[in-house]
Amino acid sequence: MMMSAPPTKKQKTQKRLKFALTISSHIILKGVCDVLDSLVSTFQYVVVKNENFQGLKVRQMDDGLSSLTSVRYACQVDCPAGQCSFKVEKTMFRAYLSQIASTAVLKIVQYENEDCVHFYSMDDDHNCSDAYSCALLDWGGPEDDEEADDLVCTHTLDMDLNIFGRFLKLSQTGASSADDVRFKLLQHTQSKEILFQMSYRQTSNMRGSRLFKFHGDNKVNHEEIDFEDYSTLYNQAFSVGFLRRFIKHLDKDRKLTIGLQEDKPLCIHYNLGVEKSVIRFYLAPKVDEEE
């Protein structure tokens, strides 16, 4: 009589990887999430790996369709398909990031046919010390891999973020705060020198203005400027609230680049300090006319 073979243990099914992100500077990613949190209701990420870029991309508008935030964050990527996307509830995503030790390497992983992403905290010996999972939200993903245009504007100006932030804050200080800040480019009729002016108006008797030379030394003596000698090249007003929300979590000791061009949104470019990693913020001008 033939004996049947003893039963063998069922082999564990190997999970198929959808993507894996290995992030050594997750503090920067946390900063990106802080910026996004003040502007959008959920986090929508595109995972990309190609010959030009590998990492995370974001291209999201606020709920009111007034602003667009475009992010590129470079990191190590394993993505068999070359590109995929995921959408998560932002509160839990940020909460998990806050639990990861600042010196740890973060891995974010999703497997095929799973409706969650996994967070793994890896120490120096590549041991996993923390593991979390975050449920995914329904999202078809981006219609294409289009990025916001490169920062090609008629006029661009580098500015200290601290100076920019303090001026915006002052515009909303006091009982009567300004709703918008106006950006102007003024060109001297003879020398063709260009000045950049930021201004706000709280009431008819409460206003503020700051001038910068567009090239070279930014110091300008406001009292010595005769505005009748200048023509206006650019004149648009933008929401103070949106601008303050965008810069709130940026490093105040860094610079940002402001891009201005007629009939196009304001563009603010901020370098994240990692190669090929930037945030660009596009804001539509307010439609009301200057009084």
C-alpha cells in the first residue's frame, strides 16, 4: 500500500511591491506636508522613477481653485511600473511622520492589492523599530505627469523670506487688517531702473509700502523716490492669507524667488535644500481694482 506524502506547510504568498520610498531626510518631507496642510484638504502624491527624476511629486490646487502648489521631492524609489500615485488623509500621514526619530531612515511602502501604505522606521543597522499603516483614499491619480511650468517669467526677484514674511505679517496687524498685498514694478522713465514695491492698505489712513531695487543693492531710500519719474510695468494684488499660509512653515533664514508676469499667476519658488527638490506656489491675482 502506497503511503501518501506528509502534508507540507503552506508557502507564504510573496507580496508584489507597488512602490517603496527610502527617505533619509524625512524632516524635509515633514516640512513639505506642513506647507501642504495649510493649503489642501488631502495629500495626493505621485511616485515617479525615470531617467530624469525619482521621488515624490505633488500638483494640487486648493479647494477654491485660487492657488496651485507644485512639489518635487527627490528620494530613492523602487517602483516597477515607473509611476504610480496614492492619496491619504493628511492628519494621520503627518502624525506618523512626527513619530519617526529624526535620525532614522523612513521607508514608505505599498503592495499590490492593498488599500494602505506602510511606514517603517529603520535605525543605523537597518532594523525596523516602528511600523504604521495609513489607509488610502479613492483617487484615480493624475491625468498626466505634467509639471508646473519652469520658472520662466518676465521678471524674477530673489528675496529674504524673513523680510517677506514680516511685511505680510505687518499688513494684518491691528484691528483693521489688509486682505491683500499689491505688487508693483516701477521703471524709471530715463535710467530704466526697475523698482519692486510691496504695499498694503488697511484703511484710508493705514497703509504700508516697501521698495527694493530689482537688481543689485536692494536698499532704497523711500523718501528720495519721486514716483512721477516712474511708469508702472506690473500692478497686481494677491491674497495676504494665501501667501502667509504658504510661507508659514518655510525656513525663514532662506530665500525665495518671486516670479511676475502680466496675465499669469504669481509664482514663488522655494528650494528645499535637496538636489532636484523644490516647492513652487502659483497664486491667481485678485480681480478687484485698486482704489
